[in-house]
Amino acid sequence: MTTRKEWPLWEVFIRSRDGLHHKHAGSLHAPDAELAIQNARDLYTRRSEGVSIWVVPSAQITASEPADKDSLFDPAASKVYRHPTFYTIPEEVTNI
Amino acid sequence: MAGVEKPELVTAADEAALEVAFQARVDAETRIEPRDWMPEKYRKFMVRQISQHAHSEYVGMLPEGNWITRAPTLRRKAALLAKIQDEAGHAAYLYSAAETLGTSRDQMLEDLHSGKAKYSSIFNYPTLTWADIGTIGWLVDGAAIVNQVALCRTSYGPYARAMVRICKEESFHQRQGFEIITTLAHGAPEQKAMAQDALNRWWWPALMMFGPHDADSPNSEIAFKWKVKRQSNDDLRQRFVDMTVPQADYLGLTVPDPDLKWNGETGQYDFGAIDWEEFWRVVKGDGLCNRDRLDARRSAHEDGAWVREAALAHAAKKRATKSAA
Ligand SMILES: [Fe+2]
Ligand SMILES: [Fe+2]
């Protein structure tokens, strides 16, 4: 019987081109950060999908609760004055 | 991201309301994400389907791996290696997607190795000649694409995203296979005969990849309700036949089905009856290669155990030296 001792899980973030954000690509198992990057290279950039990789232990990620979605994000919905389209500018005025 | 936390416990009364809300989300085409509440039955259903899919990618490397050292040219060998590496990647994406539902990689592998979990029966057929490698790419990856494109809009977010990624990578698999078969079919008579023989052996198993008729598929109803699937097995199979027969015609190969004919009324090909007894025989373990495939997976896992352990020990030692310094 094999012993149940898995390599820890890592979340992988890839910068697809210089100048762009790192974006979540997926997750993988690796014994340490160094090998997590190696594995991420093999798993997520086989077709030049990236120029930079971040790996984060999955256990280190704190996420918002799905149940809190409304209380967290609904308040922004009514604040239309945060968008430029809320304001009226005379038609003859340009470059604004 | 992985579902690192256990879902909260709910009372039976809450549960009914949650289930209604869950179905409403599904009906509204909102993807279900790992930390969202979901019925236990949905969770189990998805673990089963995604892990079986992962196992299929994983075991699927074996029939082709058989030909890496015997690929006829360096070009073919590089392509075959890249394809098989992709399949390993597909397995990894899918195992990760299943893990977001709370199962572990080790548990899934244990279920595969014990025979408890299934994988696609197509991989229990042997690859006897080089033409089989071309035919697998053409038909098996071709059928997989039809199935997987349909799954890109499945209701569970991580599964759908894995499918999108996989579909992008599959196209080259099918094309490299078709190129191999084209070369053989337009080659010497012996080569053409080899291609025909491979088509004869793989055609029916490829049609079986879409699964039983929906009437005989006990999970279909709930899979539709949860929008895990959106098209019936028979519809997808028909699409595959309609796509593939003209390709066989182009190659000058004969699809091994005397009942196959174009139906001008439906605008589709009619085709003969599938031997479901053979299908179930192979599913239940009596295919030509079931035992070989599982033995190969088990020994790969067991022979690699020391590497996994050593890597963990090395990582622990590095951490200890770092904190001591
Ligand atoms: Fe694949
Ligand atoms: Fe493939």
C-alpha cells in the first residue's frame, strides 16, 4: 500500500506577455516552490503561453465567501456617479 | 483555484432551499464554482465524471507510448512525443479540476489502480501497427474533440475551463494523425492495406466512445438537468460520423460498415448497429488490454514512489537549512 503523502498543491499564475498582469492558469502538485515553477513551465507553457510564472501554495490563499457576494459587491452597483457616463457635458465641448 | 475549505454544514430545511437556488443558477447559465454550495449528488457526479475523464487522458498515453521508439521519422517522433505530453497535461488539468471538489489526487489514482474507477474503453484496444497511431489521432482524438467541445459549456467552472484549454490543444492531435494516414493511404499497396486494417479495427470502438444510447444511459437525465451535458450521446456520435465519412472517402479507405449510406432526407449518414455487448465486455474488464493498461499504470506509480518521497524529503531538508541559517 502506498503511503498517503501527497505533494502540496500550488496555484499557478502566468504572465502571457511582457506588460500584462499575471493571470491564474490552474494548479498543480509539487514538493517545493522551485519544482512547482518547473512543473508549471511543463504544464502551462508548452506553446509559449508565458514569459513569467508565479506559484503560490494553495493553502496560503484566502478567498471571499460566495455567501458574502451580495454584501461585498452589490453596493457598487448603485454608485453610477463613479462612471464618466454619469455626467452631462455640453455637446460643443470637446476633448473631455 | 482549489477548494481548500470544506463546505459549511446545513440543516435539511436549508438544504431544500439551497438546492432550488442551485438549480436556478444552473438554469441561468451561471457557472458553479468550487466554493459555491452544491448538492452532494452533484459533487459526487462531477468527481466521478471528471476523474474518469482524467484517467482516460492518463491511460490514453499508453497505446501511443508503445510506438515512440518505432516512429518512422524524426518528424513523426517529435509530433508523437508532443502529443503524448499533451495528454499527460490534459490528465493533470482534469485531476486538478476534480480536486477542487474535495477529492485528492492519491484517492483518484487509488480508485483507478484498484479498478473501481473507469476510463474510456477505447484505450483497451492494442496498437498493432504504425497505422494505428495515425488512426488514433484521426478517429480517437477526433471523437474526443466532438465530445470535449460539447463539454466546454458544462456547468462546473473548473471543468469547463479545463475543457477549453484541452480543446485548443487537441486539434493538432487529430491533424498529425490524419497526416500519417494520408501518407499511408497514398503510399504503397501494403501501406494502404495497413491503413485500411487500422480503420477496420478502430471504427466501431471509436463510435462507442460516445457512450450508450441515451435511453440506455442511466445518468443522462440528471446530466442534462444539471447542464453537465447539453447534447445526447447519439447526436454527438452522428456528428462524428457525418464529419468523418467524407474524410475516409478522401483517403480512399472503406468504413467497415455495410449499412453506412448517405440519407438525402435527413442530410446525415445512416449507419449500422453498434455491438453493445462488446462495449460492455470491455467496460467490465475483458477487453484485449485492460489488464496490461492497469498493470502499466500501477507499476509506474509504484516504481515512482521513491522519487516522490525523496523530493518531499529534499524539500523538508531545504526548509530546515533555510530556517536554521
Ligand atoms: Fe487529450
Ligand atoms: Fe488528444
